[in-house]
Amino acid sequence: MIQPPRIYIGTFLALIALLGATIVAGYIDLGQLNLPIAMSISIAKTLLIMLFFMHVWHGSRLTWIVAGAGFFWLMMLLALAMTDYATRHWTPVTPF
Amino acid sequence: MPEAGTAHQFETLEQQRDADLLGMWTFLATEVMFFGGLIMCYTFARFSYPSAFESASHRLYVAYGGTNTAILLCSSFTMALAVRAAQMGRRKPLIGLLLATILFGLAFLTVKGFEYHTDYVEHLVPRWNFRWEGSDGRQAEIFFWLYFILTMLHALHVAIGIGILAIMAVLAWRGRIREGSDIPFEISGLYWHFVDIVWVFLFPLLYLVGHR
């Protein structure tokens, strides 16, 4: 399905605006919020690129699943590994 | 009888198209895992040494990283338009847009090269000439290991992408466009956009730790 140019132009302008937002947010002290905000903007950019530049929006359901699977497994990797590392100090390790 | 333009294992162009796209998306999912291992290393190291990562990150120049982000976003834009031209069977715009995308890719690598030179001059290359004033030198060195491995791996992907697009431009120039033949361009585009997405995450993770 051929998309009208305005879809691509709109996506591109939104991406540039989000890049500006990332940089501006990077110079403001938001404490613990700097990382979540930066990552949220990156995810928003990724969604724009995937949905409109990579045509997932009009893609088959299989495309949605495979595209989502990569992200899902990455989240599993990060979440499960970090629940281990982040909680190790909760209980002191006693040698056998 | 299979439709004209299909490889012998497919019945219809539609089926071939779906299979080709699925293959590329599956490959991209493995690429997410490939970069994901390094992102995991990064996450753990940053979690363990937050202050060292912040001061190390501030030695990088946002101007370099930001410029390169803008360049890659522009390249994704021209790539998307190139795929559109291929879908419409318009050869000349297709070739022009592919060349524009290649030029943006080369511009990215050029900026990266200048940046690496700056990093070298400022003694930020681990093992080679790393020098750190202040505390947490070893931890800062870990940041720069990750910075170099991640960005070099990414630059390698950009270089491969440029090679793929050059081949695509030659194919388009030779006039190999017919019905259903926009798929190689679509698939090359998927790869290019993926490489852009990787940078979209690397930029804040490397250049904007904490706040500047």
C-alpha cells in the first residue's frame, strides 16, 4: 500500500522535534526522572519509525508479533537480570 | 501455476512478499538480541557505578552525538521515500533517494571519525591511551569500553547498510524494477531503519547520562 508523502513528512518532523526534546531534557536536572524521560522519548521515536517508516502500521499481524517479540525478549533480559543484581544486597551472603 | 515474478517455492507474489518480510523481521529480532547483550552489560555497569558513568558521559560532546542523530533521522526519511518511489515504480527518484541515503550514511561515519579522533586526543581510548583525572578512573574506563564497542558495532552496521543500499542503487539503475520487485528495497529499508533505531537509544544512553 502506497502512503501519501505527508505521512513521511509528518513522521520526520515529529522525529526531529523529539530529538530536540531529548537534548533539552538532557540539560535539565530532573533527578531520577532524567533516565525514564530520555528512554520514553527514545521509545516514542522508535514507535514512529516502526509504525510509519517500516510500515508496521499497515503490516500483517505476524509482523506485529515478530516486531514486538524482539522488544519483549529484550525487556525480559533486562528485567530478570536486573531483579537479580538490584536485590543481591538485600540478604547478606553467608559462605558455606 | 505460480504467478509471474515469483521464485519457484511460492505460489503467489503476496505469499512471497509476506515470506520475505517475515524473514527480515526475524533477522531484526535477532539483531535486537545481539545489541541487547551489550545493552545488558551497560545497564548493569551503569546501575553499579552511577556517578562514574555520569562524569564519563559528560566527557562526550552532545554536538557530535546530536548531529549524528539528526543525520540518521534524515537518512531514514530519504530511505522511506526511496521505498515509496520503488513501490510506485519510479526509477529516477528511487536512485536519487538511495544515493541521498548513502550520503547521509557516509556523513554519519565521517562525523563519527572526527569524534573518535577527538576522543583519542582527549585520552579517552581504553587500553590505548586512557587517562582519567579524578576518582573512579577504572569505572569510567568501563563506560568508554562500552561506548567504543557499542558505537563501533553500530558504525559497522551503518557501513554494511551503505553497502546494501549501493547494491540496491545499482539494481535500480539497471532497471530491475517490475511488479513485486519493490520488496528488496523495502527489506533494505527495514535494515536501515533498524540501524537508526539502535542509534536513537545509544544517543541518550551514552551522551546524556544524568543531566549535563
